[in-house]
Amino acid sequence: MSNQSTRRVNTGITAESLYLAVAMWMEMFPELTEEQFSSVENRETTADSGKMKDLYRKVGCVLVQENGRLLAVDHSRDGVHGLAGLLVKLHDRVKGCSAFLSRKPCPYCAKLLVQAGVTGVSYPPVEPEYRYTTKEDDRVRVLFDAGQITLSVYFPQVKTELLISDQELVAKGILMNEIRDSCRLVSERFWNEESLRWMTGSSLEQTYNDFQNLVKWFTQINLSLKHSKLKLSAHSEGISFPEGTTRAFDPEHNFHEEQIAKHMLGLAMMTIQRTVEPNTGVGCVIMKNNDVMAVGWNGFPSKVIEEEFHDLSDQERDKKYPFFVHAEQNALLMRNKTNVNGGIIFVTKIPCHECTPLVKVAGIETVVLATPLKSIKEIYRLNYEVFQEEVKKGTFLCYEMVTD
Ligand SMILES: [Zn+2]
Ligand SMILES: [Zn+2]
């Protein structure tokens, strides 16, 4: 997968904080049915059913390679713990990786990560993956000691410059009680005083502030997605399907697929904060059969080149654009599985003439845009008509995002 591991002074979020935030975002991945979707928080153990499942909380996870590149993201699903599933699926790639988890892992996941050669683990100070037994704490500690795992426990730090005020959200047509409800849902999921009892005074205050900023950031992304619709682009409407086949992915009509699409677009939006210019940045996610195979955002191919352009004036900006590796290019180059044939790409902007043929040749058939598919003029020698032409030809089925 992706991406830039370079550190910059003016970024709203560090790479490590972004990876941890993504792990937490993946824990909030929509459940399979509408019923499960609305009752994610209500999975207490009942006397006679689902005991194994309810012993563990859902966990979101991110694996990052030694070079700082994001390798994979996933979450607990299909009865498999998120981290355990990811380690097994990518068994030949995980040695030397760091894991960013939405919760402290259970002993089962911890033993697998030690055995797989993961070297660092980060998670926020929230309730752990396991419930009910204090012995689990000791077991995880023994495993982490044995594996010489580097541990970091913190909430992702999102700078306030990155956040917009409630007033600005209200001006966009979002209601105050929607903002409150969304913040409350994230807080109820992750804020837990018991998990913070070892903290005191200023460190507790700092933790609380970090958490509040994260909650606001998630809420802003959530609400912008909630107030938008995904619909089939007019350019795709004329495309007919062979007899007996249906659309592989239909976020316009299928509730669950709409939720997945929005969640993946939200993830793509988050990564934009790691691009050199978040205002013009692009993020994308490639998914196939519910597996995320790549997350990419645009950036320079090397730190040396990036530094050359640090002092460029606004008038000279087009000098640096030819050096950008685009989000789709990063995702396709760094993907964790070779075969993305028939896959879906979720991308925040319209693919350009450089990226369109790459997406096509990789066999990706569905493109979900976080923007309307409209004509945009050529800029910095990038042409966007090529993509529209391919959509009209039926190379891709394209869904666009429109605000309601
Ligand atoms: Zn586990
Ligand atoms: Zn491009």
C-alpha cells in the first residue's frame, strides 16, 4: 500500500497519529446488516448465545512497514479478530511491521503478532479487546516482553488547525444536535475513565484534549458523508449489463454498500492530511471482496525531491506537480495483493489521464468518487476528460457523490 513517511512541519496530523486514527475508524466499519449497524454498541453477552464473540470487542487495525508505508487495514469480522486475520492474510509481509490498533490486543492476537515478527504496537487508552478477565493483562504483558515489542499508548493528535468550528458546520446545513449525537457516539465507544485511571493531572488533561479533537475530526468527516448521496453517474446510465448479471456493488440502492462506500471515502479523506497540500490533495482506497487492498494519497516519491520544493512560491507551484505520485498510483504500486481485478476504487477526486489507464489495466471495474463527475478543465497538464470517456464506454461503473 502507501505512502509518504516523511515528516513535515505544517501537517495537521503525524503519520503515526493518522495510522492510529485509521485503526479507530476501521473499528467503526459498518456492520453487515441494518440491524447490526444500529446495534453495534449493544453486544453484551447473553446467557446462551454468542459467548465467544462477546468475550471480545471489535478491533480496527493498521499494519505499517518498516519504511513507514501503510501495508494494510482491517477490522474484526466474520468471527475473526481483526489483527489475527490481517496477520494470517498477509503472513509473508508482516515481519518487521508495526501494528496500530483501536484497542489493546487480546492474548490470542498478541501471541500471533509476536510470532509473526511485528516489532511495535500502538493503541489508544481505551478498554482492551478482551472483556471480563484480568489474567489477560498479564498474559499480554508476558508476550509483549518476550517479543520485545515497542509499546505506545495514546490518542491520535489532531491539530486544531485541521478542525472547523461547529458554527461553520451549522452554516453548511448541519444541525447542532447531529453534531452532538455524532460526538456522543464516538465518545461512548472510546472514552472510558477506568482505562485512564493511571493518568493524572496534566497528562489526563492533554489526553482529554487530544480525544476531543479526534472526536471532532471524526464527526466532521461523518457528517459531511451523512449529508451526501452516492448515485450512478449519468455517464454510466446508458451502460447495459449482460443478461442475468447485476451490478457488483451498488451504493445507490444497497444500504450496506452505501455505508461501506461512505466509510471508505471517509478513510480516503483522512489520508489527505498527509499530502503535501491538503487543500489540493487526493486520497483513495482500493477494495475487493471486502478486503482493503490499498490506501494511497499523493506525495513526492522521495524526501530529497520534496525538500527541493519547500520554498516554492505560489506562482512556481506547477514546477513541483510533475513530481507528484498521484493517490491512485501510490495505491496501485503499494497494494498488498496483486489481483485487484473486478475491484472497487474509492477516490476523493476524479482520476486524471495518468491514473485512468492504470486503474483500467489493473482491472478495477467500479469507481466511487467523493465528488460529482463533471467536466473540469485541464490544470497542471493533467486532463480529466479521459476518465469520463472511459466511463461512457463502460470501462468503469462510476458512482458520484452529491450533497443532498
Ligand atoms: Zn484478538
Ligand atoms: Zn492522477
